[in-house]
Amino acid sequence: MTRRARLLSYFGVERDRDENPADTFPINVAPFIRLAKDGESGVPVVNDGLFGLLPHFASEVGFGRRTYNARSETVDRLPSFRDAWANGQRCIIPAEALYEPNYEGGKAERWAVYQEGYVPFGVAGIYTQWRDFKTGRDVYSFSMLTVNADDHPFIKRFQKPEDEKRMVVILHPSDYAEWLSCPVDEAKRFLKQWTGPLLGEPLPLPPRAPKASSVSTAKPRKPEPPETGRLF
């Protein structure tokens, strides 16, 4: 099922373009769902945005490599995120799976974390618009909100053994509308661990460049952070 069909079926929003879901890394473009404003009807709408929130003071898109996740404990205080939070610019980020590093075998192995049947889920996020002064365009960008997961029965298996465990905030579908529309001072009650069942399996990244007997002019890709996902 394509992005457009899945967005309509699981989230009730219509997208004006279509393609298959794809793995999304920081500063890639992916759909997110927000509440329509500025004289519009106030219903949920879907836009494309950069994965990694760009505050007004960001000088380049690359800033988003550091802001694709926002800690729920500090989202209202850190300069990169506090304006979007204070303005109630909350969103839902549709995803089929999230990728986390598993060190149980002694070295990092990428695992996919998902619901049974890869049923899509909505991740709580914040978004903003950023002016790209090089092109003069305004672009959307967004970040996923995270919470502590040291005691989560499944997620505590991931990330470096010595590191704090974190997980994104997965919203229950019945909370989508209220998450988007509630007052700012009520929004933090949604920022909690997901208690529903989650599954996982090793899913390594494909080779970074095709093997060939001839000389290749392709530049090698830099390693990407593991906290990415198959976003719509």
C-alpha cells in the first residue's frame, strides 16, 4: 500500500502526491500531520517536512542532524525546541518501524522495531517553518519526542549498554485529535512510554555501494545515526 493510501486509511488525511514508504534519515523529507491553522478549518492536514527541526536561528539544513529527536523533559526549555512547543506546534509523524542499535551480540546491530503486521503508528512530534535564505523558501521541519525507557521491557534491550535508554512517544490513535489541539499546558500528559506490544528483528542496512569489478566514482555514504525509521 502506498504512502497516500496508508495515510488516508490509518490517519484520515489526504496527501496530494504519492510514493512507496521509505527509510528516512535525518534531514530527509517525509510526511507529518499537523492541525490546519491561519484561517483554515482546523482539521488535520498532511505536509512534507525535513526530519530534524530547524529553529529560526539555524543557518543551514544540516542543523537538523542534531534535532531529529527532542527530549520530552527539556523540549519546553532548549532553544532549538522551545518556540515550537510554546506555540503549540505539535504534530503526528506516521511510521511503520523505527530502527534501534542492539548490542547484545557485542557490537551494534540494527534492529527494526514495529507493531505486529507492521501496522502504522503515530509518533508525537513538534514542527516549525524555517526560512532557507539561500533559496528564499519556507520549509517545514519536525522532530520526534522521546521519553526515558530504562525500565521498558523491550526497548531497554537497545542502545549502548552504558547509555540511558530512550524511546519515541507513540500515541494511541484515540489521542491523535487531542494531542494536536489541546492547550500547551496539557500536552505533556501525552509524553509517556508506549505500553502496547512491540516486536523487533535484525534488519541491517544494505551495502552502501554496489560491488563492481570496475572503478566506481560514487562517494561513500557517511554512517547514519541509528534512531531513524521507515516513515511514511
